[in-house]
Amino acid sequence: MGCFFSKSRRKSDKESALSADNINASNNESSNVSNQETSKQYSWDKREKVDPKDFMLTGIKDATVGRLPGKLNGQQFVIQECENCNIYVFDHSATVTIDDCVNCCIVLGPVKGSVFFRDCKDIKCVVACQQFRTRDCKKMDIFLCCATQPIIESSTGMKFGCFQYYYPELAFHFKDAGLSIFNNNWSNIHDFTPVSEETNWTLLPEDTVVSEHVPLPDTESEFRSVRVSTEGNRSIVPLTKGGRRKESEESCLFVFFAGDYTTANARKLIDEATSKGFTLIQTKEVAMRPEDVTRVFQNNAEDLTEWTTKGPVVALELNGDGVVEACRTIASEIFSGTMVFVSENKNSASRDVDNFFNFADMQMGL
């Protein structure tokens, strides 16, 4: 005989089942919430723990030390109280301070902000940075790439040369640090505390060999694997004459407008011009507005305005007898498909150079 349940009994069982399900669901939900709260990570939990010792060199004597590529990655760095050391920082950083160091050779990869030497003596260094400053320093030889005007204060025996250096990651480090290889004011020194009838700084001779001042890494050190060169023709930063006396009264302005190969084209021009005996005086990379184009390029402004909207321009001043004609020939033979400006003749070239670089210096606050 079949079994039948009353309506009230079925309802009661159904309600009990629903109640049990609700309890289980509630328990599961509470468990999930608890697990989520336990496993939840905040942004500050995900950061790698930083050991300050990784970003400083302190109290080291008679050693070869530094950092290999990828060890700093844009952090700030401190060097202090080192003596008789060779220091190689083959990475980009935010800022670098060097205090109380004596008789050291120092190589710094590109620095996004400032490099500040204080109370240092007998230092030879290679530096690329946005700002460079020394205070209370004596006898320093500096091979410098600086986007702004270098400043010395209460410092004597300072000698400056143009940055000449290469290692494989250096071009990427310049980009990561936001520095242009074409903006280098290495010879435009401002002495904050000049002394009457005394010279606190000078420029190193043009034939100075960098490796004789700042040696290459020792083959026994951990930096032996970094392929370094101090030859001028391999340097990431173009080797410029800077503030030294020009050998000729004739200069030429050569400007590349923004494109995919602007840097490569500028390097090609430098190679071509210097192989013909001409000298690179200075370079600049700067953005231009339509009104700037009119002021700088004057009669040629109408044809060039559109091109300046595509990005910064790279300008070079080349010097030597016959340089204008030579540059115009190079432009037509090698850069015929590239948008460039080249001084038209010897008489207008000097004005072109002054107009552009005066404008560029004002834009960069120099």
C-alpha cells in the first residue's frame, strides 16, 4: 500500500530543508568573506621590500664597487666616505649625492634629477644628469653631459670635458632617465662663488683621453662583463667642442624635424661632416611652437611650421671653412627624402645659428 504525506507535513519538511540550505549558504558566504579578507592584498603589501644598503656605498676603501645594469632602476643613490675606489654605476637613477670622497674614479649612468658632489677631493668622473652641482670640492676632472647649466660653489681646481662613454644599455638608460643625448651644456659652467683674479674651473684639452683619467673596469671585477668604450666615435652623447674657441668663422645650422629616424640621421650627419674635417660645436633637441618657427626660421617659416607639430627638432652647429656648401651637399645626397633645414649660404648661416640656439637656450632656461 502506498504511503502518502499530509499537506502540512510536506510544507513543514520543505521549510526545514530551506532553512538548512539558508544556514549552509550563510555559513559558506561567511567563510568566503573571511577567506577574502584574509587573502586580500593592498598595493603596499605587493611592493618589494627595499634594503637601503642596496642604494648606497659607504666607507669603502681601496676597492672596485658599484652597481650592474638593472640594480637601481630609477632609485636614488648615495656614495659617501669612500677612498681610493673605482666606482661604476651602470644603471639609471633618480638622484645621486656624493659626500666626503677622496681619490676616487666614478662613473654614473644617467640621472633623471641632480648629481651633487660635496666635500670631495681628487675625483675623476663620468656623469650624465639633468642638474650638476659641486660644493666645497677640490681638484675634480668631470666628463659631463648636463641638460642644464652646471654649477660649482666654493670649489677649486675643477676641469670639465665632454661626456664620452658607451655601454650596451646606456641608450635605454638615457631614455628611462628622460634625458636627451643632444642637450649637453657641459662647458657652460656657472661659478656661484667666483674669486677675483682667480679661475676655479677650466676646460680639459680637446685631445684628453677619458680612459687615462677614468679607467675601464678591472678584468677581475664583477663589472668585467659590461662592454665599455670611452672612444669619442662610440659615445652615446655626441662629442662637441662646446665653449672652446672655434677654428673657423664659418658655421652652419642643420636641423632635423621629427621622424622615425631623427637620432640616427643626426648621427649620420655628424659622421659625414667630421670625416670631412668639420667640427661639431653644439647640439640641441627642443620643441617649437608656430610663433617660434617664424622667429627662428623667418623666411622659411611657412614651409616648416607643419613639421614642428610632429615633435621636437634636433639642431646641430657645424663649423669649418666651406661647411655650408658641404652640408647642403650632404643634405641633397644623403637626406633627400628627409625634412631638414640647412643654412642657405655663408652670410646667413651665422644669423641662423644665433637665432636657433638663442631660442633653444631661452626655452631651456639657460
